[in-house]
Amino acid sequence: MHSVLRNLAPERRLRLYLIDGGLRSWTRRQLLRSWDAARVDATFLRPDLAEIRRLPVSQYVSHSTYLRLILPEVVPRDEERAIYLDSDLVVQRDLAELWDLPLDGAVVLAAQDVGFPYLDAAKALPNYVACQPYLTGTRPIANYVELGLSPEAPYFNGGVMSVDLATWRAEGLTEKMLRCLDDHREHALHWDQYALNVLLSGRWGRLDLRWNAATSL
């Protein structure tokens, strides 16, 4: 948040919703004290985690990674759009620039994942052999054929998203994504991003890679 505020245009203010998966009260107080209250209207949201506790996790990914999937359901209904940010980011540009980008019919704007650029990089990249040592993996959605998805469909990273909350709610995407993860849990190797990329294939707009530059770059 300090990096967001340091780069935010002086005339802009933030309405900030923190999806709280279990912060201590002391931590919440410290966070609120550390921000410029004149520029940040902060609200902590404590969602019911029952829906996501049954979903698979690993030794370094907790159930909190699924919280972005329920974002549209826990943010107040009068909010029709939001920027979602993972908490491990350093922001180096004015977020107002991202906010001002038109969705142009996309449900989300996001950056292509440089580690998993396509549903099947071996088929999508003509220079796959040269690229392979630098990729995280080849097929982030192992059962894409069964799901009727193209191997050349690009795959996005969910750490930075500009989200059409109204469309997401209207189409019941949260429920569909949770059901997708339940139905295909043996293939959901990358947790929330499996559901995001299955349900939103062909329905997301590309951000410049600089909006979500992973350390692998």
C-alpha cells in the first residue's frame, strides 16, 4: 500500500477493501495506522471461508489464495468494478492508469503468465525447445482438451486483475469457479488460476506485462 500511495496521482483517492483471511486485530490496527487516512478509505472484509476450506492447498499455498474468487460476493454490491492486487506486490506506477483502462467487454484485464504463457506451450510456441528451460511448466491446465479449450489459448496470472464485478456477479462466476475446482481437483495444480483460466478463457483482456512482472523475468 505504501508503494501504491507513493505513485498514485495526488488528486486520486482509494477505496480499499482488504479480504481478511485471518489477520490479528493488532495487525489490522497497525495497517490502518500506517496509511494516509486522508487518501485511503479502508474496510476489512471477513468472508465465510467454509466454501473454500474444502479446496486443495499445498505446503506453501493456503486457502487464502482462493479469496480472490469470492471477491465480487464480499465487496459491497454497489461496487461494479475493482482492481485486485496480491499482497506481495511492489507497485511502481500510478494505479489510476490501470483503473482508467477500458474493459472493452472483458470480465477481467490481466497479464499473461510468463511462466505458463499458454494452455499448452509445446503446441503454441514455435520456439518451444529454446523457451522450455525458462518456463515454469508446459500445461497449466492438464485436461484442457477434455474441457474443449484450445492449446494456443493464452494463460493469465491472477495476481493483478482489473475486474468487472457486475458481470461476474450476474453470471454467478464465483459459484461456477468453486464448482469447477471441486469437479476437477485432480487437475487443479495451480489452485485459483485453474478456475480463472477455465471459466474466463477468451473473456479476458491483456495487460502490458509490466503490470505484473514476475521475478522469473
